[in-house]
Amino acid sequence: MPRYDFRCRSCGATFELSRPMARANDPAVCPQGHPDTVKLLSTVAVTGAAGAAAPAPSGGGGGCCGAAAAADRPRGDGTSEATVHRKVTARRK
Ligand SMILES: [Zn+2]
């Protein structure tokens, strides 16, 4: 169950509550009994968002470099290249 941090605007105390996500925005009452509280961004939520966004997609760059290397590779005699072109043409039909 996620934990949410609240701050009391009456006495300035901060406190934590564990509650279902569906009730995340329900009003919380300060441990001192003050009803005037605001929900803070919880540490758990911030960490989760950062972790989800952190892994940068590296597959695109690697694939691009690999394709360029393959295109630059000497193909040898012209016979094999002609064979490749024929295969591509046949696939298009
Ligand atoms: Zn309070």
C-alpha cells in the first residue's frame, strides 16, 4: 500500500498515512486532530516516477550504427550484389 505524506497547516506537523491509491486524495486529519492538511509528494511516488523514466532507450542508436557498418562492408565481387538485388526485386512483386 503506498504511503502519502501530509502536512498540517494548523500546527506545521508532517505525517505519513498508508492508504489505497483510490483514497489518495481523501482528506487526512493531523495526529493532533487538525483537519486542515495538505498532501505532499510522497518519497515513494517520486522515486517510482524517476525509476520509470531513467532507462534511456539505447536500442535505436545501436541499430543505426549496425546498419551503417553493414552498408559499408565490402561485398566482394559484383555477382553476390546482383543476387541480393534480384532477391529484393522478387520480394517486392
Ligand atoms: Zn496539526
